[in-house]
Amino acid sequence: MRNYVSGHEYTGQNADILESLGFEEGDAFVTFKQAIKIPGMSGAKMKGLKSAARLMRLVEKKGADEDQTRKMVPFYFSVFHVGEILKRAKL
């Protein structure tokens, strides 16, 4: 399971989530922002399309205190199966 645009392989908990939902190793996914950049696709065409899963990655964030400590915080994002996106893009 990988990201269609970046080629990044999903690992760990994200791979487990996608696998538990019935997706297979060769499946590809995109985020909303990546999907609307695919030729023939727009936000209007995505209306009503359900995301395949909600995944998470850790991002580093600066603290608001004076010593600017950095910590890892979760960032959640939804992904769509690229097969569904490509079907709609051709409409």
C-alpha cells in the first residue's frame, strides 16, 4: 500500500489500518489535496466520495514557551482509494 503521488509506502499502524479494511498490498491512495491535482478531477467531482481511511503521522511542532521546545504531535489525514478517484476523473 502506497501513496499514488509521492510513492511513499504506508507502514506501521497506517498499513495495519488499511489492511484491516480489506485493501491489498498493491493498492494506492491519495489525500484530498493530491486528488484534486489529478487531471480531470475537481473538488466538485469528489463530492459525496467517502474516504477510504483516516491515517496518522507524527509531526514536529515548536512549543509556545520561551525555550521553544519541540515535541511530536499527531497529524490526522484522510486518504481516498486512487481507483475511485481515477473513475470519477474520467467522467
